[in-house]
Amino acid sequence: EAQVTQNPRYLITVTGKKLTVTCSQNMNHEYMSWYRQDPGLGLRQIYYSMNVEVTDKGDVPEGYKVSRKEKRNFPLILESPSPNQTSLYFCASSLSVPIQETQYFGPGTRLLVL
Amino acid sequence: GENVEQHPSTLSVQEGDSAVIKCTYSDSASNYFPWYKQELGKRPQLIIDIRSNVGEKKDQRIAVTLNKTAKHFSLHITETQPEDSAVYFCAGRHAGGTSYGKLTFGQGTILTVHP
């Protein structure tokens, strides 16, 4: 089944404890992206990757890191999480920009930073 | 950078009525504008998109119109049904420069269709 998976789905952590949220897609998509969703603010792009080894900042990259060593994986790293990073995070992928841009979203990861 | 404003933030209609959601964008170089629907507790899903070389696109009860001169685009839903109730997001994608591929979303519109 073609899909985007994220792990973990729910995470409670404490300020300053490094964490990684994994994202994987099995559709051979070139484009991958991370978003955070907060009430009243919509979806805000954190980082995106046009292809392997190519990553770029979105609108809210501060406090996050990403890597794209393989086509299928795009992990989101929070080196020192803070309470303002409490949010719902979505990973998404699309075949290719600009050829086929429909983004397929993962199920989301709900993060609480205490 | 690109700024996408979406209005209204909430919209309530009676079943069978039409619903219109509007978005404005700031970057005249943006050339791709998708609309996503997010049902409660679920992930966003694309419902329709339009490119800057097209003025209008329709898919059954859903249509999107684009005015490049005014830098705004709108989602039109006709004959609304209760299952259309959801949050709708517009977005604009940068077309060039160092931000090529960056996607900026609007703040979302909560659409409620009353039976």
C-alpha cells in the first residue's frame, strides 16, 4: 500500500531532550516536507527536500533540523525541544515539483514538550 | 517571502447552498495553488489545484478560480453536503529563486454545512 508513515504518533518529552520524528514513504517520491499545525495558524512548512541530499528551509525552520540521506526517509530532529514546539507535525511527500505536486500526508505526530 | 491570507476563518452554510473561500498571495512569482481539505482528526488531502497559466478549473461540485493580476484565488463548492464540513487550506508555491519548492499555506477555513 502506497503511504507515508510517521513515528512516533504521540510523544511527550521534556525541555532539552533531543528527539527525532521519523518519516518514510514508499512511493519513490522526490519531494518531502515537514509541517507543523497549530490552532489558528494553519499549516506552516518547517523544511522541505526537493530530492536526496537537497534540503531547504520553510517558513518556520528555527529549532529544527532535517536530513535526506535516502529518498524514502526524511527525519525531523529537535536538538533541544522547547514548550513552543508543542504541536501537531505532519510529514508529506509528492512525486516531483513541478511535474506532479499532489502532496500525500502522513498520519501526524502529536508532540507535547513539558 | 510569500504570504497567503485566507478568508473567512469560519463559514457556516445550509445544505445545498454554495460556499466560497478566498485567498490572496503576495509573491507574484508563485505559480501553483493547491487546496487541501482536512476532516476532523485526519490528515489533509488535496481536493483541487490550479497553475498560474489557467484561470479556472472545475471538478464536479468544486471549482477554483485564479486572478493573477489581483493575486487572489478562490475555492467554490456548490450544492454543499454535510460531508463537506471540514477545514480547508489554500496554499501557494514559490516558483523560483532560492525558495523554489517552498509551499506557504493560508490559516484555514472551518466550513460547517448544516443539514
